[in-house]
Amino acid sequence: MPIKDARTAIGYIFTKPPISSYMTPDYINGQGYISMGGAGFIYPSKSRASAGYGKGDSVKVEIDWNQNLIKFYVNNNVVGTKNFDSTINFAYPGISSEGGVVECNVSFN
């Protein structure tokens, strides 16, 4: 994130069609997504990651379908994980931003 002047969350959305609300329980019921905000909270459970992220950080979200596990990375270090329902068989990558300017370079592997 070369620029991060706003609240952000990154993760995966498990609803069809994908939600367009900000991915925290403050805005929706905490259903249908898993995300990590810049302050380091993993939603919807609000568990704490070992690091947050800000301007200049590299942030990655990885989904492991075999283990039903999402991993969050900051600067190539795993900072948190969250399991998801094993009956889920699709996911949309998602990023939320609230106000301010956020610039991201997005890649899919």
C-alpha cells in the first residue's frame, strides 16, 4: 500500500452477489466475509492479529481450500489466520476503504 490515509480491510467475501458494504461488523452483521483491518483486527470475530498494516506495507491474503483456512500476511510474515465453513466452495477477494485515499497494487497468484 503505497498510500493509506483511510480505514481499510482486506479479505474474502462468501456471498453471491458479493457484498458492497465495508467488511467489519460495525457495518454489516458479520456474515459472509472474513477480513483483516489495518489496525490488525480479524473480522467478524474481532480477533487480534500479531500486526497491523499501514502506508508502505505489503499485505497478502491467502486462502487454503484444503484446510479451510485464510492466512493474513504483512511484509511476508503470517500475522493471523481464520478458519471458514467447510461447505463454502467459492470466494471473492475483497478490499474495503472508508474515506481518505488508499492506493493498492493488486496481484493474483
